[in-house]
Amino acid sequence: MITCREATELHTAAEEGALTGAKKVFYDLHMKICPGCKCYRAQLHTTVDVLKGLPPEEPPADLVSLLASELDEKKS
Ligand SMILES: [Zn+2]
């Protein structure tokens, strides 16, 4: 049986489908019997979903006018 710590380290590999053989069996088994790691994995999924749903970062609204005034100052 693997420990919670080991299970945590295997989450990424499991997500990528890179987990094979005994490691996968132990990981799957651990996820079935350990509420803590199940919860952790669910949180991981939520975090990834939230990050995917975020819009691309917008520049500050006043950036254009800021740049424009900078340029104006240089001109004069
Ligand atoms: Zn665990």
C-alpha cells in the first residue's frame, strides 16, 4: 500500500495517464479507501477547472491613456 504522501506525488502522473502497473493499482486503491486524498484530488480538479475558465489577463484600462500622455510629454 502507498502512503498519502506517495499518492499525492502520483496525482499528476495519474492525471496525464502516465501511471501504469502496480503504481496505478495502488494509486487507484488508495483513492478508493482514503477520503483525504479523494478530497485533495477533487480540489485539484476544481483548481484546474477554475484556472482554465479564467479569461486571459487584460491590460489595465488606463494603460493606453497612460502611454499616450507619456508620448505627449516626450514630444514637447
Ligand atoms: Zn491518502
